[in-house]
Amino acid sequence: MYLFDQRTIGFLILILLAALVVIKRFATGSVLDKPQDGFLMQLVNSVNLFFLLIVNPLAAILMICRNLEVIDPTRIQFNSSGLAAILETAGLAVYVIGYLLMGWALICLEKNYQLGGSTPRKSDELVFKGPYRFLRHPMYAAALQISLGLAGLTRSWAFLAFFGLYLFLILLLIPVEEKGLREAYGRQYAPYRQRTKKLLPLVY
């Protein structure tokens, strides 16, 4: 890395991940959840768990051991250290913001949390507070930010390809999830859907 010490970033990743696990446990009452039936739902949630609980810690450990460049042959090389520093800085900012957004969304959801694509339970309420005032799917937005941020931070084509796959799967799952939300909340969901964006405020 050009601007940041690899070991420092590696420890930061582990701290952010540990904090997210603690937040999820206390906010929602669970750490790991079993996906319901449905191939797409199981696939997206399995990819999500694989990325958060395996890829992120592995990248962190490789950074701490200063072996990331040895293991990942797809790292982008720049002739200019300035461009590399800009990409790494932007990646780190997006990565950290992704974790903050996910933690905020979990705290706001509380016991209403379910894995993506799940049909709302009778006890669930439609959440309007926090990031849900602006985005219908802040958890997906956060996961994508974490994925894209790690790609920028590590300057890795492999992580960037993973982000592309992740984005594709999430865009497939969102219509399925929103269908369930419309059926569960009816008139309450329609105006909420009109005044909010899917993943990016003011854009999409």
C-alpha cells in the first residue's frame, strides 16, 4: 500500500467486523441466521456471509502478515503513487462508511431484522427511521459499499469482480423482497416506496 500501513488497515478491518457482530447481536438478538427456502435468497445470503465472515477477515489477516500482494495476483499496479493513494483513500472511506451504515440500519431494525428476501412476519413493522428514511435497502447498500471499498483499498481486480457479482445478485433479489413487502404492508408500503430510493440517495 502506498498511503496506509497494511497492518493498521488489517487490524481496522477486524475491529469493524467485530463491532458489527456485537451490534447485530444486541440490536437483533442473533448473530447468524439461517436463510429461508428459495434458491436466490439462499445464494445471496450465502455470498453475503462468505464475504463478511470469510473474505474480510482473510484479507485483514493477509494485510497484518503483509502477504496480501503475494496472495492476490490481480492487484492493480500504478505508475503514479498519487493515483494509488487516491484509490486507497477512497476505498477506505467507502469501506468504513459501509460498516457505519450497516450498523445504523441494524440498530434501527432491531427485532424486525430478517435475512434479505424474507417474507415479513406478523410481528414485524415497517421501519421508517434512520437510513430507512432515505433508502429502502440500506443493508444492501452497506454491503455493496463494504465490497467496493475493499476493492479500492486493496486495488484488487478480484475484489472488484466480486463486487460486480454481488451487485448483480442483490439487484435480482430486491424485486422479490419488495413484492413480499407490498403484500405484507399494502397501502403503507406504496407511498414509502415512492418517496425513497433503492440503494443510493437522490440517485437510485
